[in-house]
Amino acid sequence: MPLRAGIVGLPNVGKSTLFNAVSTSVKAQASNYRFCTIEPNVSLVEVPDPRLQQLAECVHPQKIVPTVIEWVDIAGLVKGASQGEGLGNKFLSHIREVDAIVHVVRCFDDEAIIREEGPVNPVADKEIIDTELQLKDLETVEKKIQRMEKIVKSTSDAQMKKDYEVLLRCREHLFQGKNIRTLGLSEEDKQAIADLFLLTAKPVIYVANVDEASMHSGNAYTQALAKAIADEEAEMVIMNNSIEAQIAEMDNPDDRQMFLEEYQMKEPALHRLIRSTYHLLNLITFFTAGEKEVRAWTIRRGWKAPQAAGVIHSDFEKGFIKAEVISFDDFIEYKSEAACREHGKLRIEGKDYVVQDGDVMHFKFNV
């Protein structure tokens, strides 16, 4: 299953425009009214990685296969969403299903674009979304506490008591208007709430949607937003969603390059957004390279060779014997697997090898 990133925010902040920019297969309807998006639009989007082309120039494969992210354009939330306002419960359930939240925040002035909450205020907008997600999480945590409290009083199960204490900590944190991701839970603590899929525990990237003049250095709105999220384990990307959507519409590489140069951009901001998503979720990429295809695969940082093999096929993990590994830099320097082998740059690694970003790998296994 690919990584799923859900685009959220208040109505009319540029969510569907961002989705159109990242999407290569689906175009969301972008309109200036509430609930333009009701059912979430979904699109698989290729992850840009120049290393794929570099490997292809060495191997000359029949095809190049990038890894992908599944982007989900979720309808705009409003005050009261946690109580069902604006079809809120349905929208919140869509957020529960994603791995990461991409929170689009309006950081520009434009009288022509409706904002029902008054003057532009990105911090207040962020807090509206936070509050709705926190209230929904509080409801979820309360239900589990109620189910457990009688059992905990009569049980000698130490783990259950510990899990119950984690739930109480979560409830208090949410009561204080704070997101679960800022609670500092250990990996063991997180297991106590893993089955709840809490909304405020999900990692977040804030997209500060700015006007053209603020694309490179930001503005007072982005500065205020950066200050507001300083204590969160979150990232922020400044971009102009409309310009990104225009770039994405261009099929001709030369036209796209001219457009980027006109706006003094080295690359689309979307590339930064995708890299930020990978960094936030602690993801890395390894490659397989042969005559049939050069392909990128996404795994969690810290995974060992058998786990990486399992991403390709579950049989690879079950019957793992060894992995032949070449670093990306060595493969590019020597131009082929055979040359790397000849110069001693191909390593044989076992079950305990921790895969590194950019490794070019070939797995040996038996079924």
C-alpha cells in the first residue's frame, strides 16, 4: 500500500488547487464555495527522484518505475465538524484513514475569495481545525476509558493498567487543547492507543498558501504560523498553490523550465512538499535496477533487509537468504552491477543489515 497523505483545511484555502497540482490522474473541482468537495478525490502521484534517471542511464532498462504517494483531497472542515456540522463526521473519518495530514492554511489577502471567519488569520484557522480534531479524539479516548475503567479496577494485568494510564494522559492533554503528537509518548505508549487511530496523533505538514510576492521569503502570515507550530513535530512548506497547479498542467519540459525560471524557482515547491512528507514520516528509498526496469521502493528508515524485501513480495521476506547491495554513489561511479562487483563495491548483507537510503539491492530467497 502506498503512503496516504490527506489534504485538509478550512473551505476556500486552496486544498483542491493543491490537489490538482500534485495529481497526475484526477482533477478536483476548485470553486469558491463551501463543500465543493464532498467525497474525497484520490490520486496516485509519482514521487520525483532524479536518482531514478541516473540509474536508468547506466542500466538502460525497458521502463522506469517511481514510487508513489496517494493524495486524498478531503472536504473543508468547519467549526462544529466534530459534532457533525457540515457533514463533519464523514470528513473526519476520511482523515482517520491517512498516514499524514497536509494542512493547507491561507496566508494571503484576496477580497474576491470568501472567508466566513473574517479577516485572514492563519493561526486562528489552524486552531479551528485543531479544536475539531481534538474534540473528536477526546470523544474516542473517553469511550475507551469508559470501557476499561471497571476492568482495570479488578485486574492484576500490569500492561492493561499501564495502557489505561496512557489513555488518562491523552485525555488530560486533549482537555488542555493540545494535540496528541505533542504529548511525547514513547513507542511503547503509542501501542496503547494504536487501535484508536487518533487524528491529532498523525504527523502534519502545514502548507502556507501565499501570494506570488511571498513565494520565496514568506510574509507576516507565514511568520505567525511558523511561531504557532514551533512546539509541534511538524513541518511547513511555503508555496503558491495556483502557480504550482499551472506548472503541473505543463506537459512540455521546456515550457515548464521557462516558467520556473520566470518565477525564479529551481524546482516546483511540490517537490519540497513531497520531500518534507518523506522526512516527517521517516521514510527512505531503495532501488532495484535491471534490464527490465529500474524501480524505486519506499520503506521506513531503520528497516532491515528482509523487511525491505517484503515490500517487493511477501515471499522475499519469508524466504530471505541474503541481499546484494551497492550504494547509489558507487553504482553511478562504476556504471553497472558487474563493474561494481569487479571493484569490490558489491556487498553481501544478511538479515540484520539496516537498509540505507539509495541502496541498490538484489535479494536472494527461497520459497
